[in-house]
Amino acid sequence: MISEEQSHVVEGESAVRILPLLDGGHSVEEIAAVTGLPFTQVLFAVHRYAALGHLADGSPDLPGPELAYWDYTGADPAGVDRLMAEHPIAVVTLGDADATAVLAALRDNGLRARPSDPAKQLSIAPDAPGSTLVVTDDYLNPALRDLNAAFLRAGRSWLPVKPRGLSLWFGPIFTPGRTGCWECLAQRVESNRQVESYLQRKRGDDPVRTSLAGLPSGARTVAGLLAEELARSVVTGSSELADGRLVTLDTRSFEIATHELVRRPQCPACGDPSITADRDPRVELVSRRVNFRQDGGYRVLTPKETFDRLERHISPFLGAITRLGSLSGDDNGITRSYSAGHNFAVTRDNLAMLKRNLRGQSGGKGRTDIQAKTSAVCEAIERYSGVWRGDEPVVHASFDELADSAIAPNDLMLFSERQFATRLEWNARPDTRLHKVPRPLRPDQPLDWSPLWSLTEQRVRHVPASYAWYGHPDVEDSYVCYSDANGCASGNTVEEAVLQGLCELIERDSVALWWYNRVRRPAVDLDSVRDPYIDLLREFYAAASRSLWVLDITSDLGVPAYVCVSHRTDHPVQDIVLGFGAHLDSRLALIRAITEVNQFLPAIEQRDADGGTIYLEDDPGTLEWWREATVEAEPWLVPDPAATARTLPALDAGDDLKVMVEGCVTRLAAHGLETLVLDQSKPDLDLNVVKVVVPGMRHFWRRLGPGRLYDVPVELGWLDQPTTEDGFNPRSVFF
């Protein structure tokens, strides 16, 4: 016996002789009479076929192919017609969609499908038989919102289908209380359509329709797939393919993919929006044991465990992460780096911001492939979580009204009076994208303020929401500050994330002290590190005609901080790239600096016929640095020849993340610095995200107000006297 999927050898004369009569039309007695075999022998053979799963009892009134299909699915063919009769399907059509192919396919598969008016579905009873299928021209058609609300009230399942476009869609099957709803889906779909959403906001009308292409065969194809899945779900009671999943068919590649709809606990339609709107700003640290410390930071889970948990959030349609791809090109097995696409906030009608967001991506690095991949995914979720959605808790007040709980914008950003005075001319320059100077704050000016928790003082403090969140409307309305990624971090736990954020703040503060003062710093003795990966990287860079060295830029805070420098040695244009790293574990700080340099290589490794660099970057400041900066003209990039190369300090950070964070908070407090934390975690994203804020610490972007930038280099003996504002490095950090 053979089929599409299996083959079986039948042995024994009686088993072979009765086989043609096992057609559903003969009893055991009749088979015995026709074959002349003893009744007991026939009965034994029949029971053996049944025991091996080769028999179905009876012969329903179905065509042979359909009978075989239902038998293959494990369903009882005898009940198929009854189940379909008990489960009628109402087909609603929205917009300029055409339901003809869908209705025909459903009926061809035996389903009782009938057209239905959308208005009738808005008042559908909870106990009405069957289910509803909505054929729509777009998954963001506004009419879907009212239908979704009606089905949630009635507790009824339903599903949409889009039978036109280059990508054909059906599902998810929305089941109240078990899956996300259409509002959950719409939030993700809209976020991933940045251009369409921009145009809709600007024009103030319905979503822009882009699914205009298509052949009649495409509609019939997706209708057939949908009809088969619905028929199977009616008969078997569930749909493994479409329950809570969007199914897409690419009409060019014929690739079928599924995309999980992640239920949003904070959804205003099917969840509880107070989860985010009324979030308690307090951050309670809990003891967490470090189980992984080989790469990327101190973690409670391995990179693979983290990636496996987060992979479901990658989807161009329903994902918080739109894509994940390697930046390493031909995968040399050494310089591993990944990019992850993330949807970002476009502030109102800012076209320049839209263009930057479309190019935006999160980067991931590591000494292993899985670490680089996980790093990119976590950074993308981190950026996504920091976007203002309008449901975050804020206080609308002036600085004066909040008294001592508020922190003024420039106590966070630290611009100088001269920078404020010349801001208009400065901001007009094409190379100042990362270094824009906002307006000074008037103390009586009302703003939205976000509550943060002070780990230092154990109380609530407030910072402008436009500093705390990407894309807050105050950025355009008042423009007294803006948000950036400094101190933003993610982790498997809050403690993990806070430690990462603190390390980043310390790293960038150390870089600012070194960069703008252009101080000479000692090298790190890489030979003494005795790490095969570092040795391999040094050989790789040398073979690519590039240098590689590391400087120790550890500041007064005592947390190891390093900068890795690499320049091209075979060409007048040196394409200098840098990587920074800081961590309580000096070895991890070193690796982070080195692997960050690896991230830049894909943008500068291509050559033209004359050996010049083909840049995969268009930022003016970055290109100016790569094309013009040289180690001869910038000797502060080179190890101090008067200083002995340093070995890595042996610091015991312990294995409890809570203790490490508290140690950092105490260390900062000893220097008069307060540690604040904003929990930006989204309930639907399986990752803790925080923004750590320490007023007074320096960003490595060009912010030249008084404070550590002037004082610490003198206190450490790096300089004899403070650098003047005119004497600071004229070049700004370009990333």
C-alpha cells in the first residue's frame, strides 16, 4: 500500500485477498463470503489493519479525494457535513475588496458561506451560530475597529483576509480572551508602515492603500488556502496555522510565512491600558545571579536563550523588529555584527526625521554569531520601547510648579551659554545632526514631565517627557530638549538592564573627557590579555592593512573604560574607526570596545578601482571624519608614548546583579551624582527596558556646559588646567 507520505508492505494471503474489498461497502461476513476465507481469518486480518491505523469505518457520502483528505487529517469523515452545516460563515466585504473568489472557494470546500452586511455584524449575538470572515482592502481599514469592538463584546472569533496585493494575507483568527485582537494587530501594522502613516497624519484622512496590484489567480490562490484552513478548523476544532497568526503569501516567490500576533496586555480594546498609564515609577531591585558573562555583559540567560524567547517579535508586518540581517557580508567568522530594523517615532510632519527613520537600524555585535544577533534584537526592542505612544504616565506642569522633584533640561543635556547663544547658526549646519542645541527652558513654561525613580534618594523625580521618550510632541512644541539612546538599555531582568545602562553612561562620560580634551592616554597591553579571539582579530586587521590598538580612558569613577582605534595603513585616507566600552569587568569592557569597531567595518571595507573607499554611509559628519582625520593630525588617538602600556585590572564584580547596581549607585553618589531610572518596558515584548539618567554625567555628543568635562581631567592629572571652550576638540563624536 502506498500513498503520498507512506508506504506499507502487506504480507499474508488473507490480508492481501481481502484488501480490494475494504472499500466501506462490505461487512466482514460479506468479505468472507466473497473470498471464501474463514470468517475468523477475515476478522483477524481486518482487526490487524485497524490496529495499524489503516482503516476508517463506514463510507460517508463524500467524493473519494475528500474522503481521503479528511481521513488523513484524523477527522471523522462521517461528521464533516454535519459540522459544516452547524458552522455557517458570514462573509463581510469592506472597502473596494472583492469577496467573489473567497465565497466560491469556501463553498467549493463544503462550507456554508453567505454574504453579510457589516451593520448586521455590529450587533451580533454572542450565541449566534458560526463565525465571521471579513474580506478587506486593507488591514487598517477604519471599519475594522468597530467590527473588532463588536466581536469582543460578543466574545466571538473572527478573521480578516486581504485577497489583493503582491503580498496576500489571511488571519489571524482573533479569539477573545485567548489571542490578541485587531487593535493589537493594527498598532504593529501601522508602526511598520512609516511612510503611509506619515501621509495619513499629514493629509488627515483614511490609511493610504498600497495593495493595488494583483491577478485574479492570486485572489483565487489565497482564497483556496484560506478555505482549506477554515474547513479544517471547522472539522477539527482549531487552526494550527492561523490561530493568532497572520498568514502571508508572496505572489512573486510563492513563499508562505506565518507571523505571530503578540497579544498586548495594555491594549485599550482587549487589555488593560492602566498597566502602562498608571505604572508605578518605583524600581525595586532584586538579587539576580549572573549565569553568563562571556560576551556582551553580565546576564542571567545565555544569548541563545534570550534570542529564542524574542524571535517571535521579528516580522516585517507584525513585529516590533522588522528585520534581522548580518552586516558582515561574506561572514569572515571573526567580525560578527548584525542589524535589526525597528519602527520609530516620526514627530508630526517632520519629513527629514521620516527619511532618517527609514534608514534607521539597531546594531548588534559580539565575539559569537548568536551574541551579535541577540545584541541587535535586544537593541531594536530597546529603541522600540523608548518611543512615545501616548499612554505613558506624565505630569503636565511647569518647572516651578514641580519644585524640587523636577530636573531642568540643561542639567541633563549640559549645553554652554555660548551654545545657546549661537544655536540657530549652529543648528543650520549640515554636520550637526547629532549635536543640535535646543531652546533654553522658561521656568514657568508648562511641559509634560515623566516620573523617574531615584535609586540614590529612593524618591520620585521628574524629567521632561521629551527627554525621556523618543518622539514626544514637546520636541516640536517647545523644543527645550530631546531624547537620545544614552543610558537606554535592555535585559532579561530590570537589574541586568540598569547595569547595562549605567555602564553605557560611564563609557560615554569617559569618552567625552578624553575626546574633547584630546588627552593622551596609555595603551592597553593586548599581549597580556591572552585571549585567542583578540589575537585572531589583530591578525585579521593586519591582513586588511589596518591597525588595531586600545587606549585606557578610565575616569575618576574607577569603572574600566576603553577605546579601540583602527586606521587604514595602506592609503592616505585612513578611515579611522573607533569603538568604546565600559564595564565592571575589565575584560568585558575591552571586548565591547573591540567588537564595536567591528561594527563599522562593513561601511568602509569596499574599494573602488583606485583603492579608494566606497562608503556605505551618507552622514556628513561621519564622512568628514573618515575622509579627513589622520592619526598624525590627531595624536591623542595614539597611545601615549611616555606611558607604559597597562594590563587589565583584576576586579571582582561578584555574581549578584543587584549588588553590582547598588555598588555603582554608591560610587556615583560619592562624586555627587544621582542615579535615576525610568522603566520603559512594554508588557508585550518579553524584555526589560530602562532609561538610566545621571544628571551631570557627560554625553559624548558636543555639549560644552560647565562640570565634569572641565574639572575631572585636571583632578586626574591628565591636564594641568581646565580646557577652555575654545580649546576643545573642534571635531565632534560622529556617531
